[in-house]
Amino acid sequence: GFRYYFGPVHYTTLKAYNKGVENPEDKLYLHEQVELGYRWLSWVNKGLVIPVFNFFLSLNWNMGLIIFILTLMVKLIILPLTYKSYMSSAKMRVLRPQIVEIEKKYPGQDQDSMLKRQQATMALYQKAGVNPMSGCLPMLLQMPVLLALFFFFPSAIELRQQGFLWADDLSTYDSIISWSANIPFISRFLGDHISLFCLLMTTTNIIFALYNMSLTDTGQQQMKVMKYMPVFMSLFMFFILNSYPAGLNYYYFLSTLISIIITFMFKQFVDDDKLLAQLEENRKKPTKKSGFMARLEEAQKMQEKQARERAKENAKRNYRRR
């Protein structure tokens, strides 16, 4: 016959119903009804987020403090990689004058000039011992946690009626401004309110994006749209997350704020002049190609070869037309 469950959609509670049941056919698997994200993301919530929440909840700590500790834990775990990422961007920043010289040497926008400019830039990075891709690693490692929490907070009954600061309930949005009238465009994307934690999250994201742009400007030519893409994405996420739980926006706000503080501290302790002198010393040493740099150089040579072949084909076609 049918069996009914009346109770909270709480992962730990629902999972306990399978304890002691040996026959798989008799198991209810009610915990699988809790939306914790895609299968490759749910393990982050099941293995990290939920145990941490349950541990600190057992201490009767405020939910706002628990979210802060979770944010701090994630940041401390990836701190060594964050430092490595900062040093990578700092090295590219101090090499900016040499990059500008390369841009002047190959100013054209044709494919041949762009390839030569790219090859010269990568050769400079290789001699100086700079890996331009190492700066992406911390963000890639944070991404599973950021995405997992995107699914966790809307389904976390632990947040229900848990207040923090001005937010009366972290399981829903914290409205600071609301309206009843239909405002063209605004009401369509924001609904009938503005969430303060979402506004703070967006503001810190924009500040961090602009701060990073000033630190990571390598002097290389790039489209202005791509340069300001992080700012546009921050504004876009404001419209997306405005109606999401205050707990989620609070976490994102804290995560970005801590990133700003960490980056600022790194900048205070890293001397650009000493770093440039170290890179100049590296350039004098015999260069040893890493596997990544070797593959990248091979790909660039292949692109250059294909560009020359296309140019020859175009020249032949033009000659035949005459």
C-alpha cells in the first residue's frame, strides 16, 4: 500500500528513515527528494556543507555566524592557491611595459600580426617563468562550492525563520524596498522588491571586479566589452538573485568581501620592484619549457602555418581571377 510522510524536508531526517532497513526494496530514499543540485554537485552539499551546518547547529550558534564560518573555511582552504593566482597576475602586471613594447612592434590587426604578437608575449612569459593560466585555478576550485550552495540554500529548512541582522528569515529574500505598482522593466526582472543582501553582494562584486582590473591590467589589447564583462555579469546576477534566499546572497557577499580583503593584503606585502627584478633574473637563466607552454607554442606554430597556407590559397585564387 501507500505510505505517507508528513514532516520537514530535512536531508538528515529523511536519510535516517533508511537506517536499519536491509532490503533495498523496502528503503524509502526520501532524502533524494531534497534538491541539492546535480549529481556531480550534490556531493559537495552532502559531504561538506550539510555536516558543517549540522555541527554548528548542534552548538546553538546563530545561522549568520555559521554561514560566516563556512565562508571563512572555504577561503582558508584555497588560500595557498589564491596567493599563487595573485602572484601570477602580479608577474604579468609588472611585465606590462614589455607587453606594450610588443604591442607597438606588432600593431596590426591582421591574423599574421596577431599571431606574432601572441607568440612574442608567450615567449616573454616563458622566459620570465610566468604561467598565465595558473590564475584560473582558485576560481575553478571555488566554483563547485558556489554552485552547490546555489542549490542548498533554497532547500535548507535549517534557515527557515532564522534571522540575522535586518533579515527576519534567511530562507527568503530580505526586502529593504518594496512596491505594489507594476513598474515597467523593473517589476519584470526584480519583482516587487529589492533585497539588501543581494544589493550588497552586487556592490562588492563590482568593486572587486574593478579592483582586479586595476591589478591585472597586463597591457595586452582586448575588447572593452570583454574587459568589463565581470561588471556586466555582476549586474546580471543582481536581477537573477534578487528573489533568492537572503542566506545565499549573504554567503556570496561575504565570499567577495573576504576576497577583496585578501587581495588587498597580498598587494601590501608584495613588492612589485623586487618581483620585477626576480623576473629579470629568470629571463637570464636557460628556459625550460613546461608541458603546457610546449603545447601552447606548438598550437601557435600550427595556427601560423595554417594562416600562411590560407594566405597562399587566397593569393592563388586572386591570380587566377586576373
